[in-house]
Amino acid sequence: MTEAAHGSALNTPVRVSGPVFFISDLHLTAGMPATAAAFERFMRTRAREARTLVILGDFFEYWVGDEELVDPFHQHIARLLAELADAGTRVLFMHGNRDFLLGRRFLTAAHATLLPDPSLLEADGQRIALAHGDALCTRDTAYMRFRHWTRKRWVQRLFLTMPLRWRLKIAQKMRADSEAGRAMSANVAGEPRAAAVMGDVAPEAVDALFKSTGAPTLIHGHTHRPQRHHEPRGERWVLSDWDFDQGRPRGSFLKLQDGVLTVEHVAA
């Protein structure tokens, strides 16, 4: 996003009706069927209570171009979103670090509207800053360099000229490397604090976003560390990732109703 577009997104709030549900980091893939099934149950039940559903990125495990819609799994997920939208729930989508190549073709199929990252939302008389969260991890300099280059339009256009099978192999390799790096950081002997900080947001980046938006509330995902934080300039809510296939099942959404934010868990 250009600086001008970034400023516009933060100066002009998107006005929505409540109740508003916020989700992120579902990492949907056919290889995690229990998580996909939990999402489908959520869409056919609880999500119908919302007037607005906000998806804050990493909705898919990876997305290498809208040609992925040829896959029946992705067609089904888009159809679930479209059915929700057609039933009267507005669907808003923000790119994550895994699915920033998700484009107009998918959004059209899902009847969803794209939100810039970051954005400002206005609901129930409240102003809320929204972000995926990866851009707030400014102390991870290697990742920030990667993010800088992969968000350039010419780099994306070049990548999208590759055959789909090549792109999928690259994404799968990057996913494997990411999981290996995460496992290694979680097992650094005698360095629990270093492991805890790895991949988390930087306080100065959070403070800057609060300052630029003037919003008293910030909601983001990405870190897989769901929690409510009391920051100097306001409250920061971190959304949960979803995983019903590995280890202890987890998944929740943040609900805004009548000006109150609450965490509600998703049924396994």
C-alpha cells in the first residue's frame, strides 16, 4: 500500500453494523479437515448472528494466486462466505502474511470486501484500529525485509507469471521452513524469554499505530498469542489462531455487541 492509501485508510473509518465478529489465522487447508469442519459449523451457526464478519488475515494456510479457486476445497470455502453474505452478514477481509496474494476473483466469489492493512473501523459508536499484525513485528528485521519486497507489485506480478504448480511448491517449501524455524525457536535451551519474544509485535510499533489512528482499541492476529493487553494508549486484543487437528483444540472469535468486546470459543 502507498503512504497516501495508508493514510486514507486510517483517516476514513469503515462504518459497519453490529454485532461484529472478528476472526484470523484459521490457516485453512484441505490437510486440516477438523479445522475446516469447525469453520463450516461456525459459518452455518454462530456467524449467522453477526451483521459483520471481519477476517484479519491468514485465512488460508497459503494462497499463491486466484487460480487456486479451481480447487474444490477453496471453492467450498468461498461458497460458505458467499452464503453468509447473501444471508445479510457483511464480510470484510484483510490480507495476512500467508494469503496476501488473494485477489479480486476470490473476493468476488466470496462476496467479500477487501480492507487495507491497517484500517479503521467504526461500529456501535466505537473506533477500532484493525491490522493483521505482521507489520507490527518490526524487531524481526529479516521478516520485515521479506515483507517489504513481497508487497511490491512488480515482484508479485513476476511471481504470478510462474506456473501454478511451481508457485505451490515454493509456498509449501516456505511453509515447511517456517514451521521448522518456529519449532527451533520454541526449543532454544535456556532461552524461554527469547522464544516468547520471537515473532511478537514490537511495543513501539503498537504505540505508533495507536497514535496514528487515535483509536482506543486495536485488534490484530498473526502472533497466535490470544490475549487482552492494556497498552499506554488503549486496549489491544490479539485474536486466536484455529487448530482442531493437532494437539489441544483451539479456536475463538472476538465479538463486539452493544459496545462490549468479548471472546467466545468455537465448538470443536
